[in-house]
Amino acid sequence: MEEDIENHMMDQTDAKIAENQTLRDHKRKNEGSGDVGINEVYIKSKPERGDLPRKNEYPMDSAPRGFAMIINNGSFKPESGFNPRKGSDKDVENLTDLFQFLGFRVFSKQDLSKGQILKTIDGFRTLFEKNTVSMCIFCIMSHGSSGNLVDINGKEIDVEEEIIQKFYNTECPALQGIPKLFLLQYCRGEELDFGVEVRGFASSLESAPLQNPPKLPSVTDILIANSTVPGFVSNRNIHHGTWFFQCLVSVFKENADAMDIRDMFDQVAILLNEKESKDDSRRKQTFEVINRGFYKKLYFNLMGNVAEDSDDDVDCNLNVNEELQKKKDGFKRKLRDPWTCSFD
């Protein structure tokens, strides 16, 4: 069985490429090269939250804090040409646990076609028309092809036009002024990141008065986190889930009570930078965060897991009772200590 293979085969990619051939090409190119030293990377100590001006913070005081949607395509139709994304169920489990820990009501969907994905997005948006909450989180995981995300049939979806833009101020007025976080896990190309030899140590790198009537830009309050950069694959461990979400869950669980979201993404970058595959190629990975008018600080203001309230209803095709039942049946499991989590 695949679960019994050696450690260096545990890390896979979310792209449809001949990975072994690429590794052989890389090995021939680097034959004779010496061992590369790895710099020690220090995680910042958890900061104490200062007295920042409240006007410079997104208010995070609703109960629940917001709604989070997780779409995971883990199994694909044979005609799609894509293999199963083994380990993606671990991402769903860990992200669900994290979002509930942050005070969000979580909805999840599994193995959807393009039409089902678009319908789910429309239904998810209606939640914010019927309920007043502090934040929106949308997470989607799948394979990628030609820079686009694919559905279970291998059909491409334009993430920019068919997903992100659906949450713009012009398309979803109910989310105006509300912070929106997109977590996107899919390959954006076929390049494997083999890293480079370290040759030295790199050094670290009033709003105008309102006029009447007030106006907003068409695009504000959006933060997009892509698991990898354009052109490159995204790595996934078949037991622990994707590299990106392993790091994100660890950092957010440890620091969400006192650290701003963008500072936490800096810590995610440090943690992801430490990871590499255990095969001879020592693959690496870089993620990116895109800021579109996300100009305020965001602290999650932890409130604990969201209490179940049968009086709350939503007018969309999402099965709230099904989500709550998953939690009752033990769907939520406590993560291991985040900083001692093993990475293969």
C-alpha cells in the first residue's frame, strides 16, 4: 500500500507532471555539488499586544466571528487524468479545528464539479446577506493545471474571475468593509523548487478626511494566500497534509490570540522556509500573500469554539445540521502541540 512506502515518497505535488523525470534531470544537473549548509531560522517570540488605535483594527466581535468555507477536491474522475490528493483529508480536519478554535462557523464540501463549486460560492455569499459577522474565510484545495485550479473532472476554473472577484464590493455588497481571507491550495505550474545554494546571510527586509457621500474602491479588505508562487508546484504529505496548511495551522494556533494576521503570515513563511523534501532533490516551497486594500490590523480576539445554536438558520443550500453533526461525532480533534508537529 502507498502508506507503507519510504519517507522520501511521502511528499507529493498537486500537479499532473512526470515528477521522477524532473528529479532525474535535476540530479544530473547538480552531480558533484557539495553539501549545502542550512541557516538556523529563529521564530520570533510571541509578542504582547499593544494599545493600537481601534480605528486601525478590523472589529472582530461578532458571535460567531464569521463564516468559513472549506472546499476540498481529493478524489478525481479517472477521465480527468489526475491522481487522488492523499492527505488532503488531514488538511480539512486541521483547518476545521483551527477555524472553530478562532470562533468561526465552518462549512465544508468535498469533491465538487465546477458547477457545484460555483453554486456553493453563491450559496456561501448569501450567508453574509442574512447574518452580520466580522470576517469571511474561503478555502479551496485541488489540483492545478496551466495556472488554474481544476474540478474533479479536470475542468479548469479561473480562480481570479470565477472565485475571488465574486467577493468584491461590487459583486457582494454585504461584505463591504468586512475582511476576506482566501486560502488557495493548488499547483500553479509544473516547476519543482529545488532551492539554491546558500552563499551568505541575507539581511531582513493618515487617511484623508471623508467626503460626502462616502465611497469605497471596488476592491478592498481582501487578503489572498496562495500555497505556492506562479509556475511552481505545491507539496503535500500523504499523512500530514499540505506543507502550506501544516505551517499555517501551527502558527495560527500558537499566535492568534495576540498577533496580527499579516505578522502571522510572516511566521508561516519562516516555518515553510525550513521545510524540504527528504529525497535527494531536497525540494523547497514558497507561498505568497496578496494584499488588496487590506489596510487594517486584524486580531482574531479568541472567543473559543462556536456554541451550537439551533435557532440560527441560513437561507442557502448549505446543510448546517450536517456540519454540526460532524462536530458531535468527533470531527473536531485536538491538534498536537503545533511546534512539535513532525514534518516528513
